[in-house]
Amino acid sequence: MSTIRGARERARLEVTAAIKDEARKQLAADGAAKLSLRAVARELGMVSSALYRYFPSRDDLLTALIVDAYDAVGEAAETAHRASYDVPPAPAAHLARWIAVACAVREWALAHPHEYALIYGSPVPGYTAPQATIGPASRVGLVFIGIVEDAHRTDGLAVPPLTAELRPEAERMAADLTPDLPPAVVAPLVAAWAQLMGLISFEIFGQFNRIVEAREAFFRHAVADLARNVGLLDDRADRPAISSASTGASAPAGPASSMVRRGSSRGVSASSPT
């Protein structure tokens, strides 16, 4: 019986993979809004009723594709972060890790533009992403938060100034996203996330055409500036790191939430960190 059950499970995995592969082709050709279970079934030579046993609705199939895309870009970011620990320890190492992770996200997006558009492009009309997307959507943001938290713990972070006008919102975001960081760091961190995805989106969607030619160099320079705005030190920086005690950071430790957590519950696109 176990042999039969194993064969059935393998067959189900193979059919599921084939359905998702065909759905990705449709995304590339027609966009997510036109994804159709009947069209997928027709291309695979399946009757619609058979496909519904794998994905009961279009939204279920979309969710599976979204989770796969978030997991793929999350894995790219996490792999780049692990590899970046070959960088010798120094104040600038955190900035180098930030750049390495940002470049890995960009490279994944360039290699998978339609999947990138699915998760960071325009929301699909009529679709609301379920809770199951939140964890996968958080993976990239958590890597960037972790880099900044590491820098804060090891005196590799210079806390930027924070205006009185923005402080209440910065404190709210810090409590929600990462209580281990000063609010004055969290505000530019959220802005950096939005600007990072904006840089990638401009390249993916053709907004840099006839404007930026040396795109990799331009990207590396831009994301380094974003990191400095957050407070990550480099070899040029001579500002001392400011302790959390002097900036009003919350004392209790807790797991960092994702900068994309809230956005993922409003639709396909979770590009906004708020």
C-alpha cells in the first residue's frame, strides 16, 4: 500500500507542477488578470473537473504561484546573505551584505520578470491574497532587517536624525516591524525598501530605457546610498554609532516582522512595506 500511495503522491506532484508551469506561461503571455483554469486544462489536455481537484479556483492557483515566487526570491536573498559572510568583519561589511542581497533580488527579478510582476506589480482585480502568502512575502524584508539589526548590535550603524513630525509614525512602525531597532532607523529602512523595489520595477518595466545604460553599476551605487541613509557605515563614514538607549528604541526583544507583511494581505502586489 505504501508503494501505491507513494506513486500516487509523485503523480500528484508531477501534475501540480505541470499545471503551475502552464499557468506561468499564461502569465507571461496574457498577465495574471486573464489567468484561466479552463485554458490551463485545455493546454494540458485535461478536463476542467480534473484540474479542479488540484486547484479548486483561479484564486487558489494564483496563490500557489504567488507563494512560489515569494519563496524563490526569498531563497535568492537568503542565499546571498549567507554567502556574504565571507566578507571580512568591518564596519563596512554590513553595507556590503546589504548590496549583495539587493543585487540578488534584482538578478532574480531580471531572470523572472513575470513572476516579479505577479508579486510586486499591479494587484490582480478581484483577488485578495490570503494569510498563507504572508510568511513567504516576509522573507526578503526579514533579510534586510536582519542586516540592520546585526549592524546595530556590532556598532556598525549610525542612527540618523528623526524629525518630531515623523517620530510617532516611526515609533509605530518600529513596534510593528522590529522593536530591536531605534525608530529613527526604521523610518528610513521602510523608505529604503520601497525605493529598492522601485529601482527594480523601473528596470523590469522599461522605465530606464534611454535613461540608464550602465544599469548594474547604477543599481549598486543607488542601493549603497539607500543603506547609508538607513545608517549602515562604510569606510568613508566617521559618525559614531548611537546606542539604542539614547534614541528611544524599545527594550523588549522579539522576532522582526516583515516589511511586506501588511501589503500582502491587500492583493497580489506586496511591494509596499507598510
